[in-house]
Amino acid sequence: MVVGLYPPDGGEVLLNDERVEADGWDAYRQLFSVVFSDFHLFERLLEAPREDLDEEGNRLLAKLHLQHKVRVENGAFTTQALSQGQRKRLALVVAYLEDRPFLVFDEWAADQDPLFKEVFYTEVLPELKRMGKAALVITHDDRYFHLADRLVRLESGKLLAPEQVDGEEEVLKTAEAT
């Protein structure tokens, strides 16, 4: 529901204090880049053509240690014949290049070895933050919870609402997650 794939059963979705109406859902969805746990990669990058697309894509591939396996040429990856973890890194590159204000990563680090988990949490996410991007990271990897600006937990289908107190979390209330 957060990214606009499903309409809310009740209540409303607000963007900049304005309700997202039925005719505004398409524009709302364009604010998000999402890498789902069961992601799909297209042959060509869906990014609108821009002069530095290949250069920026190859910079990101190097950051993710993929520069010897794949390149971006003419707006497309030269191969997708990679491991699941490597392909998920390609999906991260695509989300990055889409340059949308909000990114959602659904268990992105689950298929990564420890080195790339570390790169994701300590380099990629801080870089996105410096760029003014918002990121929602769905993870079970509690070794990196301390890096979050805000931590929200779900347990047994219930949303636990936290309060930050000097970096420590206290659970204030439990509400049904819808």
C-alpha cells in the first residue's frame, strides 16, 4: 500500500498534506523505486535517456564489485547471466538510476554475502540519504538496525510503534497492521 500498488481499504493516503485521489495514483507510484525480494530485471534500463546513464551505471557497478562481470552500454546491461545476489545488485543499480525520491528495499540484503551487506548498509544507504532520498528497508538483519533513522517492528501481524529515546527504542503501543 505504501508504494501505491494496492488502494487502502480505509483511511487515506496523504502526500505533502494532500489526499492522493483516484486520478493521482499513477503519479504517486512514480515517486517510488522498489526492489522486491522476487524482483525482475528488464533487458534495457527503464530510465529516461540521459547523457551520463552508462557512466553512472558503471560507477555503481564498480561500487558493487560487478565491473568485471557486467557493464552498462547504450542503456542496457551487457549480461544478466549472474548469480541471484549479483542480479539483485543489478536491480539496486536500476533503482538508483531511476533517481526517484523514495526507494523501497524488500529483503535486499538477504541474498548478499557479508561484504555486500556491509556495503549496502554502510555505504549505499548513507549515500542515498546524502542525496536527499528516503529509503524504506525491510529486513530481518538485526545487525544493522542501529543504523536506521527510525526502526519499526512487525511481530505476529502487529505493528509495534517505537519511540526513540537517546538511540534506545521503547515500544509505546501495539496496533493491528492493515
